[in-house]
Amino acid sequence: MNKFIRATVGVFAVLIFLSGCSVSGSNPAKDGDKIIKEGLDNFYDLTAADFDGALKGVQKSSTGDTTFDISFSGSGDIKDPKNILLNLKFDGSGALDKQSENVSGEMKINKSDLYFFVSKISSFGGMISEDISKPLIKQWWKTQLPQDMVDSLKESAAFGDESKLTPEEKKSRELLKETQFFSGAKYIGEENGDYRYETTLDPEAVKTYVEKSAEIYGETTSEDQLKAIDENFKNTHVKAEFWVGATDKTVHKFNLNINVDDSVADIKMDATLNFSVNNIDKPVTVEAPKDAKEFDPNVIFGGVTQ
């Protein structure tokens, strides 16, 4: 399934919440599932917006606990997946037992140009030496997007202008919109012009999506793979909250809570992902840092402890 994985890598992180349908005149208290579908359909079609989010969680096992806390914000324009415009600020920290690590900085993408700035970075268990971290931080660097990233974007243009998608990608996108990933929506009320709902992920919908997606790319999902999905969902529960615009019928915000309790694999995890968009369809500009230096990858490789 390598080809399928490559072609869907750009959308895997969001497949659990993308779907759509038309719900003109729906009652928000009675037609929550339909309203969420339409809201996610419109969210999926967004090509330019400001965004912010956070991913936090803890994973526990007999070998130790791992925590992670990542926040990010910025703006992006993905009308053309081969010419992305992106402004991104990020801050992340984590810990394995008592060993804490952190990294924060900024990244800009202007078509094929990649700029990045590292404001702080830890050694990550000694993998990154001071020989690299000291000259790297507090300086804007410029390079070209890695070729494998460019190739991946070409093969998985799931976002943006539909005319730029391959026939398989178009079918995959249609499948996303047809699938009801979440069901049993509970209407919480209206907040600042948004309808707010609580709902849960439907494991059967995810399994069906994976199976049909493979078929689109001429591949077959084995019985063992389908059983593995079933086994994973026995120990995994995903709850969600969605805020859907009452006027534009677009998801403006979502919160996902992922809980895993697998005694066989000796893993317990509780994680939350928050994401919101605003200034939808606002033009995005990427200003090249004036003091950016050309980046030589050998600087990195030379400073990584073997």
C-alpha cells in the first residue's frame, strides 16, 4: 500500500473529521450530524485562512511516561499545493520521564523557498550538539523545499483547486465528503454565531474509508489490516467538539480528545488537539526575512552526534 500511503499522506491527519453534504434549512438541535458534515465539507475546501492550534497529551507505560505540548499559529494559502504560502510560529516541549526537551521558532514557505528561524532548541538526548545549536539559533535561514516534500505535494494534492487533482485524488476527495466520520451529534448551543456540538468518531466509517480509498488506487486492504483497525479502535476512543458557522456553514473550530487504553501493548494515552481558523479567504503574503542566510545542510549533519 505504499502508493496509497504516499497519495493520502497529506490528508491522513485530518481524515477523521472531513466530510460533507447540503443541509439548507436544517434545525441545529435536530440535524447536528448533517450540519457538521456540511461544516467540514466547507472547512475542507478552505484555501486561505489564519489558524492557531495546540496538541497536548501524555502517554503512560511501564517503561516511563511521555508528555508533549505543542502550540502553533500562522496563516496559509494552499490554492495551489505546488506553490504554498505559509507563515508558521511554533513552540513545543516534551518529556520522557525526567528528561525534558523543547524547540520553538518560525517557518515561512513562499512557493519553493523555505525560511526558518530557531529561537531555542534542546539537545534531544544528546543528538544535537552545541556545535550546531549555537550557530543555528537566532538566525533566519533560507533554502529550497526538499525534493521529497515537493514530490509528495505533487502526488497528494488533496487541498486547493480541484482542477489540479489527479482522477484518483478527485475520487479520494469525493469519498471524504461522502463519509460520515462522526455521528450522534449533541447540540450544545450557539456561541458567537457558531453552532456548537459534541460528537464521537465512528470506527466503522473510518474502516470503510480506508478500504474504499485503497480500491481507488487499485489496491486491496487485507483482512489482517481490517482486523488491526478493529483491534485499535477497541482501545481507542475519539470525542470531538465542533463550532460551525450559522451563516457560512463552515467549521471554524474543533477540539479532538483521543483516549487510548491498551493493556496488551502496555500503553495509556490521553491527547487533545485544538484547531481554529479565522480571516477566511484573506490574502496571505509571505515576507522574506531580509537577513536570511543560505542554509548548508552539512552544518546540521556535521553537528549531529553519531
